[in-house]
Amino acid sequence: MSAKNTLETLENVRENISSSLTEGVKNRKSDFRTFTFCTSGKFPAGRTVVLRGYNAEHGIITLHSNYYADKIEDLNINPKVCCVFYSKGMKIQIRCFGRAVVNYDNKRSSHAWAKMSDMSKECYFQVPNPGTIMERYNDFSKETIDKKSEAFSVIDVDIEKIDWLYLKREGHRRANIFVKESAKDTWVSP
Ligand SMILES: Cc1cc2nc3c(=O)[nH]c(=O)nc-3n(C[C@H](O)[C@H](O)[C@H](O)COP(=O)(O)O)c2cc1C
């Protein structure tokens, strides 16, 4: 966090969210590198994922997923999601509420695939699909084929609202940020 940012104004909060998530994309060691991606399909579910992109201007969070994973089925039932970030060091929780769009076999997924490392690509050649019942723990294989996996997808979350919480001994601070409608930004009781 920049020394100038005292987290005392809603502008400070916006700047904090933007810098934290941008850092999460770039820096593997950042607390914001991973987050809990929560869906509400047949059942509520949360799982850890890697933050692959953050567009501060348009309020879009990007992650990658196997297209045959349960979360995709959840999103087909209900695209409304929540992305929960927490930094123990900064004592900041960022919850982003929005709508997910699954990019599968399109320009966006092809572009992301082209930029991935071979190691990351390998996960998308796993047989059988994630969540399949197996006899033994190692009853699966990963065959790297020199082409785009047909199991790869990119999920973009179009953020509607961000609930930001800063834990502070003298008094916690909480704000709601509306990425595309800053006039609605407001402090809320923690
Ligand atoms: C540190 C960490 C990072 C992970 N990153 C991803 C990821 O970027 N994308 C993903 O689909 N799953 C990722 N996973 C696995 C998910 O947590 C989850 O097990 C998997 O996606 C299956 O979830 P689902 O059945 O609800 O779709 C990660 C797990 C951990 C522990």
C-alpha cells in the first residue's frame, strides 16, 4: 500500500482495491494472487483460484478453469458470483459481487491459451475430467498435446459492487464501491 494512501477517503479505497488486485495478477507472492470464487448453483460452493486478470477501468476479474469442472455447471444455473480476497498482512478483505461470463472456444480463450506456460497448459489435458470418481488416487493422466486443449476456459467476472473491509484496532472501516458508478460509492458500518 502506498504511504500516501491513508484509507480515509472513498478515492483512497478505490485506489487500494485497484492496486491490490493489479499486484495480485503480477506478483505470485501477493496475498491477492488467489481468491475464493463463490458460486450458487445447485448448492453454494467456494474454491480457491488464481487471479489471472483485473481490469480496474471496467471492473473485470479474470480466472481460468477447466470447462468440465463443477463451477461451470454452477455458472450455467446461476451466473451471479462473489470473489473473496483477504490479505492477513494488510488486514483487508475485498469481496467482489458480479456476473460471470464463460469464454469457451472463442478468441478470448485462444488468446489467453497462447500466453500460458507449458506447465499451466498441462492441467487442461487431464483425463478423466475433474470431479470424476476414481478407484485409486492416481487413476488419471496428463497428456500434453501440441494444440489447444478443448477443456480450457476463461471466466470473466463483471463486477457490480465491491464490499471493502479494513480491520483496524481504533475502528474498522468498510465501504461499498460501485466500479462503474462512483457516485454511489459509500461508507458503511463495519
Ligand atoms: C492455490 C490454488 C489455486 C488454484 N487455482 C485454480 C484456478 O486458477 N482455476 C481452477 O479452476 N481451479 C483452481 N484450483 C482448484 C480449485 O480450488 C478447485 O479444486 C477446482 O477448480 C475444482 O472446483 P469445482 O469442482 O468447484 O469446479 C486451485 C486450488 C488451489 C489450492
